[in-house]
Amino acid sequence: MIWLYTLEKGICPMSHSIEIPARRGKAHEVKMGQSIKLINTHGNQVVDTWAYVADDLGEYMSMEATRATITKLIPAVGDTLYTNNRRPILTLTEDTTPGIHDTLLAACDRYRYGLLGCTDYHDNCSDNLAAAMEALGYNISHTPAPLNMFMNIPWTQEGSLSFESPTSKPGQYSILKAELDLIIAFSTCPQDMLPVNGEK
């Protein structure tokens, strides 16, 4: 579930909440200065996260630009995420999880599930993003690399990656503050062929 609220004189009145259904996506328009509270209701759900500049969908949150700017693989509280034009777009202002998120992996898509051996259609984050944006009247031409909230992808000094269960617990949350007017989009990742959403 995500909560959208504004900060007014130190008080945090909730304006409304949005529940992201299992295996689906949601998008919402957010004004500069508003904050988004992303609650991991069950604790083991990865949430792919994107942000687009409201008046120019060609400018969006970029994991590549963010890593180069903050010189980290995982943003921590106080770190800002950047667009492909190197402008601040979101800042991580609070995080009650252990702080394990991912900036390396692409969103899952039908091709990914094909490589994993799935021969039928499989729900995927790329299609969820497109559907969520379309529901707001926006069409996108490609899927940028997401900020994979709560995703646990450890790496070694040799450069190997592994897919592990999230370290977050039920009810833990992260808060992102909008640095620009933007459209934020989420997908509750439907990956069930690897343990990224916990062991099945």
C-alpha cells in the first residue's frame, strides 16, 4: 500500500491512500514537496518504482545517473535520486526497513519470463508500468530501469549477484519526497520463479 501526504508545519495529514493490487501497478500525480509513504504490507513484496517529470515524460528517474551522483549502489536516508537530465526528482527521507533496495536490475518483462522457461503469458512489471501510466492518460515508449524498493540483490567483490528474499518486515515503510512535480508509478512485482518476493 502507498500513502500520499503533504507536510504542513510539521504535521503529516494523510490526503489519501492507494492500495496496489497483487501483481499489478498504479501511478499517481505528485506535486513538488509532497511525500509518498510506501508501506510493505506483507513485508516480502518487492515494489518496482518509477518517477517521470510531470510535464516531460522524456525526463525520468534514472538509476544510472543516481548511482553516478551519489556514488552508491543503494540509496540511504537523505540521498536524492536523479533524472536522466541529472536533476533531483525524489529524496529518500525516512526508511524503517533495514535499507536493502536495488538499483541494478531491470524490471521484469515477458522476455525475462521466457528466459526462465515460462511459455505462457506471465504478469510482469513492464506491462504493469505501461497499464498504470495509461490509466492516467499517458503513453510511454520504453521501461526505464526502476528503483526496486525492498529488493535484495547482494553482490560479491568478484561481481556476482544473487536473488534473495527481502529483508523488510510487515508494516515497514519508506518515504520519498518529490523534488519536482512528477508522476510516480509502482508495480507489485509478480516474480514467482525466483525468491525475490520470498520463498514460496
